[in-house]
Amino acid sequence: MEMICDQMKHWNGVASREETLAFFDRVCESYLQAPPPHREGIRRAAAGNPMAYRSLLYDSLGAVGRGPYLALAAERSEAEGNYLAYLRLALLTISITGGFGDWRDTIVWLHSLHEEARRRGIDTRPHFEGIAAVSDSGNQHGISEMSTRDLILSGGGLCRVEGSVVAAELLRRLGVPPDQPVGGPAGVPHDGPGPSGPRRPWWRFWG
């Protein structure tokens, strides 16, 4: 585990497609299986190395979405007809990095993953709950008053977002009641970002 953390700290992004996939596959697998202190070490390593973060997530003033690793993982999952594998890696990426710089981007991106998975017939609840369970529950993202665990649950329609008026309003605008069970009817279609590489959305003009 210490080796994974050390490699994350020194990751420079100079690697082949195969090397990138293999390395971050190991990171995600190690993170999922690690005890809490070691998971925190992987989070710190990702937070302390911008190149590692950018390999996982793309976050700029104009757009948010997948970094090179997740883009490659998505291609692999499509080729294998296994969207669930990509969904879990995307959720783990949010768990490891804490999501995008703006927590609202994170919720909407997660909601897009959730909707796409449901469209493909996947029961998303155990996967959102499972990855949320290994995520940081003690941090706080801006004025949302939500931890990374809360963000993942909210993106999957599994969290009431109590105490956060802004987060509740965001979910309402997405057509997702904060306490909507995942097995219920699909959310109202929206023009928020998809899992690939969205434009910055409409909430820049409110809250």
C-alpha cells in the first residue's frame, strides 16, 4: 500500500495507454480493499499531485469530465460491453479525489452516471452505497456542508441532503428529490453534464 501511495505522489502522466490503465486499475483496487488509514493515504497522494488528479478527472473553467485514465477505462468497458465496470471506477475516482473543484459539478456528473447506468438496466444502489461507504465522511465541500460520501449518495439519489439548502435546490433542479430511491422512476431529463466531458452548466447563474 505504501508503494501505491509513493507511486501516486510521483506520477507524472508520462505513460502509455496500457501503463496508465494498469497503474490506476491497481490504485482503485488497492483503495477499495484498503483499511481506512491507507485509503486516506491514497486520497492525500492524489490531492498532493496535480498530475495524478488530472489523470483521473478533467476540471477546467470551461468543462469537467473524465481524465485520461477514465477515458481509457470507458473505452475498455464499451468494448467489453461492461458499463458496470466503468461506473465503479468512476465512483472510485470521485471517492479518491473528492470530486471536482465545484461540488455542484460533482453531484451533476454523478447523477449523469447514475442515469446512464439505469438506462442500461443496472441497479445502481449497491454500487453508489458501496463506494460511498469507503469514502471520506469527515470532509466538507464548500457551502454544501456535504462530505464526499454525501456527494456520492446524493448523485445516486440516496441522500436527503439535510441542512444544505443549496444542495437540495440543485437536486430539485435536476428533477431528483433528495430522498428518491434509486429503484424509483428515472429522473427528469436535464441539460447538465454527461460522463464524458461537459460544458459548465446553468447553475453558474444562481447560488
